[in-house]
Amino acid sequence: MKKIIPLLISVLLVMGLTACGSAKSSDTAEKSVSAEANDAKAQNENEKTAENAPAEAETEPSQADNDVLVIYFSATGTTRGVAEKIAAITDADVYEIKAEQEYTTDDLNYNDPQSRTTLEQNDPSVRPKIGSEDISLAGYSVIYIGYPIWWGEEPRIMDTFVESQSFDGITVIPFCTSSSSGIGRSGKNLADNAGSGNWLNGQRFGAGASQEELEAWINELQ
Ligand SMILES: Cc1cc2nc3c(=O)[nH]c(=O)nc-3n(C[C@H](O)[C@H](O)[C@H](O)COP(=O)(O)O)c2cc1C
């Protein structure tokens, strides 16, 4: 019995020390796990901040250095051709007004009193929706704005466009294409509906308007 008591004490001592050691090591393990978690969290936060920071390129204005813009609407490509020539001569940016609901051949049938264009042109209050992306005119000082003549006037979608924009401080130069009609009162209509901008008298061109003809007109404006 005398021999058993010191043996029991030794066993109890060893068990106590072992328990203490394992508690310490689990504590250390917890600490290192939580340090790793903190590191991961910090890294995550950094990544989030980087994600949220606006990319430098996105904050830059998308327009080029030039402050001239050519805007046009064209249902069958004639006005587009003239617009592109004007843009090449003036080194301008180009913006195309597209209808949300594209004009079909049937829509453009001026012999049909019920066609979409006949109905639209017969009602000056119609405002067809625009499908092309919005554009900011900020930064432009000269804008050429082109369209075909429909029933002697500007297509109603041109009114939709000018009413949606501010032309403050901008010189606006209308141009149009047609089979034979002149620009008529279309430029004045657009200026009235826009309600802002310095609108010059516009010019009508035929489908075959040459580079020289357009250059001569542009030079006369200056
Ligand atoms: C519905 C409609 C009405 C038109 N009205 C006229 C007109 O009144 N006078 C005219 O000379 N040409 C008229 N045209 C012909 C266009 O003005 C001409 O073809 C124009 O150059 C088309 O331009 P775009 O190809 O850019 O759409 C009309 C064409 C359409 C589709």
C-alpha cells in the first residue's frame, strides 16, 4: 500500500500536465485559425474595395477630342451616306438615331394612306421611341443633324430626339436628303421643338451628294 500511494500521485501529476499541455496547444490552434480568418477577411475586403473602385477607363468621357458631332436618322441609307461624308470632312464623331421599332418596307410605303409613316406624318404630336443608346451632347460645340424628308417635313422621330436633349451653347446645322423636296420648314420645326441651341439654316442634298458639294457647303458655313 505504501508503494501504491506515491505511484498514484505520480500518475495523477502526469495526467494533469498532459491535460494542461493539450489545452494550451488547442488554444494556440484556435488563435492561428482566427488569425488566418482575419487575414482572409482582410484580403477579401481589399478585393472588394478593388472591385468597387471604378476602372479608370470607365470614368473617361467616351467621346473623342473633336467637338463636332454628326447625328443622323436614315431609314434606307441615303442620309447615312451623306452623314458619313460630312463626318469625314469635319473629323466628327457620329451618332445614329435608330427607331426602337425599325421601319419596314411596308411602314415606308407613302402610297398607302394607312402605312406607319403616313399615319405618323399626319399627326405632328406622334413621338416614335428611339432604340439607340442615349448620347450626351456635353462637350460638343457644333452638331450637324440629318434626316430624310417625309411628306415635306422631318420624320417625327427627329422631334422625339431633339425634345430629349439640351442644345444649350451648341451651333446646330440641319441637313436632309429627299427625292426632290427642299428642306422646307423641317429645320425650323426642329429648332422650335428643341427649344435650345443656335440653329442655322439647313441644307437639302440629293442621294448623290459629292464630297466637293459637301465641302463647299461646310466651308460656306464658317
Ligand atoms: C414616307 C416617305 C415620305 C417621303 N416624302 C418625300 C417628300 O415629301 N419629298 C421628297 O422629295 N421625298 C420624299 N421621300 C423620299 C425620301 O426623302 C428620300 O428617299 C430620302 O433620301 C431617304 O433617305 P434615307 O435613305 O436616309 O431614309 C419620302 C420617303 C418616304 C419613305
